[in-house]
Amino acid sequence: MNKFSRIGFILAAAGSAVGLGNIWRFPYITGEYGGGAFILVYLLAILFIGLTVFLAEAVIGQNGQSDVSTSFVSISKTKNQNWKFAGFMVATGLIILSFYSVVLGWILDYVITSFSDLPTEAKVAGANFEKLISDDIGSLIVYHTLIAGSVILIVLKGIKEGIEKINLILMPLLGLILIGLLVYALTLDSFSQAVSFMFTPDFSKIDGHALLAALGQAFFTLSLGVGTILTYSASLPKEANFVKSSFMVAIVDTSIALVAGLIIFSFLFAAGAESAAGPGLVFISLPVIFSGWGILGQIIAVSFFVALVFAGITSAVSMIEPSLRFFIERFKITRAKATLLCGGTFYVLGIVALLSMSKSFGAELTFFGKNAFDIMDFMSSSVMMPIAAMLICIFLGFFVEKEVLKEKFTKHTSETIFNIWYFLIRFVVPIAIIILFLNKLGAI
Ligand code: PHE
């Protein structure tokens, strides 16, 4: 049977969770929202909201042992076939993967260029980055093809031989690189500055936007709302402790985000650089700092960007798996055919995304003032993910027998934990998501 081993599941789910969201996005939004207080809110969002939805996906998946659609129907009270439409969420993973692969392509370029030359000035670094994403179509297509090709080859091999194996290799390597970078950061005087930036809360910096950013980040980083955790849990042996595994994944994911933050802020503060540089933080600010450290800087630069690629690849494979499983189970096609279909779709969408950022095709691929790349980003993380997460909560809270859920949870944990979870999933999380959703749509 094509199933994860227990440790394989934890590694693969952690591999999915730990991605560009941790090493690229978390530090820059923490920087933008001023550090400590934002991190505190983020940790609360992970614990009470992210983990709640994570457990929700895990219980549906482990119970169903099938794709998103089938698993929804099979755990529902009435077994109403209409629950199969929850399967729409697998499309979100493909959309995210389209532009995620393009961003991984940029990082591949940084791995390569870090070997030869690093920019010494922020202006040059900014211009290099701009040139890469808007002008260098040929290279971008090659990089996207390499990333997409690797993702396709990995998932083609299946859960055990493909996904579990790649995580077994890449996750420890990622851990080693991060430990190496952390040790180096520890030797810098700026390390203590990074610690106090990240762990001294200044609540004056927290407003509604910061709260919502923390919530959105909690969803994205735990890979929620696209059926990934549900689908991975469907390959978890039926008797495995999904509660413990879920907590472990959340702990690993959060620790890695914090470590990445400590590394990056130590580097930035060592050079007296801005912490609020936005998305360009790792693409523009860091290379300039590395260039000041000579050959060691080059080694650090290459390791850092390789770590990003490793983290990203293990997330990328988890974005396509829900749709593969969906086609395999619902349409009874082979994994190879499903991979061809889904892989082809995200590959083509990725080309559209990367062209839409270019000078030559940008105008044609811009609609309602947003280019195709931004539209895919917005549709997936601001519209489809919250809708799916909401659906999962309402579904489990009101359309699944409470006793069934209770029985599944209390096999592995106390009744109190179950009651807290059940309250959160029925009331707290849906309200938080509605507020997040309306805000992202610009309604509040
Ligand atoms: N959690 C991944 C990251 O932090 C992104 C992701 C989103 C992966 C949705 C799978 C599904 O980069």
C-alpha cells in the first residue's frame, strides 16, 4: 500500500509547511510589522487557529483515506454526495504552485549568481533583481522548467518512493544548513539585537492589519485550505496518532520560522540594514550584506539560497498531491496520467505568471490593474484558501456527528483538548476567517 510511515508523515507534512513562507515571507512581514508584538500574535494565531484547522484537515483525511471529495462525503452525517464539491480546493494548490515554482526559479538564479558575484550596493542589487524578473524571460523559463520538472518527477514516484523519500533527504539537509547559519549568526554582535527585536513586544506597532497578516501567515505556513494536510493525512495509517503528529508539525514549522528570523535579522542588523524592506528583503538586502563578507559571504549566500530551494521543493510537491489524488480516486486514472494533466496545467500557468511580470508581455497579461502573477496569488491565498478553510470549519462543526469526532480525538488525547478544539472550530475560527476574508477583499 502506498502509505507514509509515521515519521515519514511528520517529515512530509513538516516539509510541506516549511517553505518560502517561513524563510522568505515570515521574516519580511515580521520586519514590516515591527518584530516582537507581531510574533506574539502570530504564535497565538498558530496555536489557536492554525493548529485547529490543521487538526480538522487531519481528522477528515485520516478517516477518509481518500481524496478531498471522497473524504468529505464519507465523514459527513448524511453522506450527501454534494459534499464532493469541497474538492474544488485542490485547484488552489495548483494555482499556488504555478507562481511558487516561478519564485523558486528566481532563487535558483540566486544560487547560481552567488557563486560568481554578489552586488555590493543596494541600488545594484535592486536593479539586478528587477532585471531578472522583468527582462530575463529565457532564464526564467529554464528555471521554471527545472523546478516544475523536478516536482513532476518526484510525485510521479508516489507517496512512499517519491514524496517521503525526498523529504527524508531534503529536510535533514535543510536543518543542517539552518543550524550552520544559526551558529554563524550567533557569533555576530548583532545576534542579541535580533533576539530583542523578535522577542520584545512593542504593542504600539500592532493594528488590525498586523493581526490579519499574522492570521494569513498562520494559514499559509501550515499549508491549510488547499487540501494538502487532508490528502497527506489520508496516507497516514489509520491507527496513527494524528493529534500528536499535528502538534509536532506545528512545532517544527514555528521553530524553523523563528530560526530563519533570527538568522536573517542578525545578518541585517550586522550591516545596519533596514528590517522593513518588504518582499525584497532576501533578494535585495541580503546579497549586499553577504558581499561585504568576502568568500565566506559567498559560501553563506549559496547555502542560504540552497536552503530556500530545498524548503520550497518539499512544499511544492505537497501542492500538487491533492489534485493528483483527486483525479486518481474520482476519475480512476493512473498516477502518471494525473501527473501529466496537473503538472502540465501548473507548468503552463507558471509560464503565464512569469511572462506577466516581464516588460515585453506584462501589459497583455494585466487585467483590472493586476498582472496574472498577482491575480493567481490573490485568488489563491486571499480568496480560495479562506473559503476552503471556512468550509472545513463549518462542515466539521455542524455537518459531522460530534460523537464521531470525539471518538477519533479521544483515542489520542483528553476530552478537554477535544472540547476546546470543537469550540474553536465551530465559532472562533469561522469568525476569524470571515474578518480576514472581508479585509483581504478590501471591505473592511
Ligand atoms: N506552507 C508552505 C510555505 O510556507 C506553502 C504551502 C501552502 C504549501 C499551501 C502547501 C500548500 O511556504
